[in-house]
Amino acid sequence: MKSTHCSSLLKLITDRKCNVGVIGLGYVGLPLIDAFVNAGFTCTGIDVDQSKVDSLKGGKSYIKHIDSKKIVNWLAKKQFDATADMARMSEPDVLLICVPTPLDDARDPDLGYVIQTCEKISEALRAGQLVVLESTTYPTTTRDVMVPILERSGLKAGIDFFVAYSPEREDPGNPNFSAAGIPKVVGAINDESLEVARALYESAVAGTVPVSSCEVAEAAKVLENIYRAVNIALVNELKILFDSMDIDIWEVINAAKTKPFGFHAFYPGPGLGGHCIPIDPFYLSWLARKQGLNARFIELAGEVNRSMPQYVIARTMEFLNEVKKPIHGSKICMLGVAYKKDVDDPRESPSFDLMKILLKHGAELTYSDPHVPTLPKMRHYDLPPMESQKLTPAFLASQDAVIIATDHSDFDYDHIVANASLVVDTRNATVDVVNHREKIRKT
């Protein structure tokens, strides 16, 4: 027989009377709100950044793939409110935690944002609420880190309130996948927590994949990103090998992917970026060390992927040397500082490593990115202030080299190649350029 709290919350969800609180209004939180608003729920967005709150309350989005018109629509239908007041976390019936989980300087998990958020929730928690962690983390975080903090409220997890883990599966910039169109893996601390969490997500997304525990759901998310990190490391290593043999890795991959079974194409690049792949695998390798084990594949993949910016710059130095130019004093423009194509998200972008190395070697550095007009301050990089440059013929002609680090669709590659003296292409972006191919160097 269901508990009173479980029955009450299930009815609120079924009747769309449930208020969904989303903590962390970034690249995961805002698409999630969009999915729940579209499903008929009201949402409360919660973030410590008052500027984000003010922007949303004014109907303005700060994320490219969430149009401001959507925010205006949420507000007009009175289905959305935003706040920086943590005390208001008692108001929603559900709290979805979408805060960052970065690595610290020793590449160990930094759960500071999750812990701080749970501490604030514990001060406002009321009976009958569902709390779901969506932030990527290592297995056991929900049960061993999050639950004890929440229970400081005096309420008992699984009895007085419900706890689940459902990892985000956001793919920014990909029009084929929205938050509502991606199935959600859901694990919980007990049966009733799983039941209410499944009911919630199934009301707003394509479906759920229930698993037996929070730990399985946490491990599934980490596996998804380790799979990508390891395979990207493989093709990055092959790129270096094939470059030495004058074999085009891109042509090799295109040939291999014609096999209709047993092969999935991954592509090389100047390094890994984003909030998942460069970070999440190390959560599991850290956990392995705590268990007295060594996650060798993960560590090796990380080593290969972290070495790619150095390789790209070394190759750029070779290409400049061919025309008797030292990298010191050379004018070099970085094309793209977002971590992936057609997004405005710079988190963990390999472009910052490339820029750091170029400045260390004395290059005169500029950048161009239609999605990032001003170079943002990043935690681990001390780069000078810069503004995105317009790629005029005169500007491109003035550069000794341009490095394509992010293959945005907005870039006119025919124009770039026609006017630049040297193009270092790390993304195969110039594959369809017909003229002036002698200016292109792939790496």
C-alpha cells in the first residue's frame, strides 16, 4: 500500500498541479524547464546567480539554443518564475538539482556545488517533496553524500521525502535531440521514490529507463561518457600515427563507417571540451583508486586527449617553419572558442589550452567566434581580454595562420581559405573547399 506522501505527490503529477523546481539554470536546467512547461507543469527556477534570475524574469535567455521567445511564453502563461532566494526551495513539490560537478586541481571530484545545494535544501525541505540529482557524479554520491545532508532536516529519506538520481542527457546545439525527446535513466533509494520519479519524468520526456538503484543510474551516466572519451582517444592516437604516414585519418574513418555493423564513427580533434567528457571519466578513476584499483583505460584515454593541444601547436610550428616563420611573433587567429560546433558554451574548450600554449610561445593571438563575442574568464586560464574578430579579407590576410578549433557552420570556409595564407584544420571543416587547398594543413 502506498504511503500518503507518495499518493499525494503522484496525484499532483498526474493532475499537472505539481510545481517543478530546477536548481541550476544553465545548459541542463533551462532545457529541462522547457520540457516540463511544455508538458503543462509550472516551474520555479532557482540559481545563486542573480544576473541569470534577472535575465529570465525579464524574458531574456542567455543560452543560444533556448530562445528568448520561449522564456517570454513561459512567463506569459504564468508557468515559470525564477529566484535566487534559496529559502523558496520549500515551495516546489519536486527539486531537480542541475549544478556543476567539476574536478579540482588534483583532478579529483569537486562536489562543492552539490553539497552546498543539499545543505540549502535541508534548511527548507518539507515532507512529501521529491529531490532528484541530475548532475553527473560517481556511484554512491546520492546515497552516501546527498541523503545524509538532506536528513539534517529531521525528515527521513524514502519515508518523509523521496530521493532519486536521473542523469542529464543534454546535447547542446543538436536539433535532433531535445530534453523532452531523450529517455531518462532513473534510479532511486527505494520503491516509492522510484515510482514518483518515474511518474514525473514520464509526464514530460520520451520515457524512462528504471534501474535498481541510484548507483546503477550514476554508473550508467559515467559509462556513457567514458565510452566516448576512450573512443575519441583512440582516433586521436591514430591521427598522430597516420599523420606520420601521410594517411588522412578522416578518409580512413569515412571508409570504415561504411561497414553496417560492428563500427561506430568517432572523430579526432584538438582536445576534449564540454562539461562531460573531459571531466566525468575521472570521477570513476578516482573511485577506482579509493577501491585500491587502477582504471587504466580511463587514465590512458585522458592522457591521450589532454596531449592533443600540444600536438596541434607542434604541428602548427612545423607548418610555419615551412614558410620560414617562427611561432614567436606570428599572428595567429583561433577560429572557435566554444567547445563544440554551433553552441555558445566555452566550458573546458580545448581552444583555451591552444591559446595558452600559443601565448607562452610568444604568438600574437586573436580569435573569432560568432557565438562567443567576448572571451569569457575561465577558472583555469589567465588569458588577456579579447573580442571576437570579423573575418574580413584584410584581417585574414594579415594573419600568419588561422587554426580551426571549432567547426561552426557560420564560418565561410571557402572565404577563409581564399584569404588566409595558412589554415590549420583540426576538424576537417575544409573538406569541401575546392580552391586554394595548398593553404590547408590538416591536423
